Amino acid sequence: MEKQTKKDLKEQYKNRKITGGIFCIKCHGNNRMWIRATKDLEGQKNRYNFFISTDTCPEPVMQSEWKLFGANSFSFDILEEIERKDTQSEHEFADDIGLLLEIWNEKQQLQEIL
């Protein structure tokens, strides 16, 4: 690959729009859901696909369901996404995502009560 092309690719990567948000991994065998937050939804989705392709459980708390129902009974769903603003620092973006996670956890708790 030419140097100019590598330089262009690096520049494109640095200038890409960063999208974070809230996602859940759901086990369709028992309808259990794990809600998580990330500053990089695209990267998180890629990691999840890797776990599925290698039949490796993404988190220890899911291990028993993973073994019982298998990797194909799980899905990755984006619940809410936000784009990092040019004026936001990394810390401010992380705070916004943390707040969203709190809101989604409260929603999940309310649904479990009802």
C-alpha cells in the first residue's frame, strides 16, 4: 500500500463519526437480556460477531445460558445510539452514555416489576 493511501486512511479513521450508545445481548432461549453501554457501537458489534463465530461467550455472567442454549440463540440489539459531538471531550461523551445506561437500566427494572 502506498504511503499516501495509508496516510489518507489514517486521516479518515481519525475524522470518522464516533457513535456510542446502549445495546443489549438477548438470549432467546429464556428471554434474558443484558444491557450494556459502549463508546463505540460499531466496534462492539464486531466483537460480538467474533464471539458468535468462535462460539465464545462474551461475558462470564452469560456463560450458563451460552452453554445451555448455544451461541445462535443470542442476538445483539442496539437500543439507543448517540453521536459524539465535535465539541465533546471523551469524558463528556462517556458521561452522556453512562446517563443513558442508567435510564435503560431503570426501564428494564420497571418492566421486570410489571
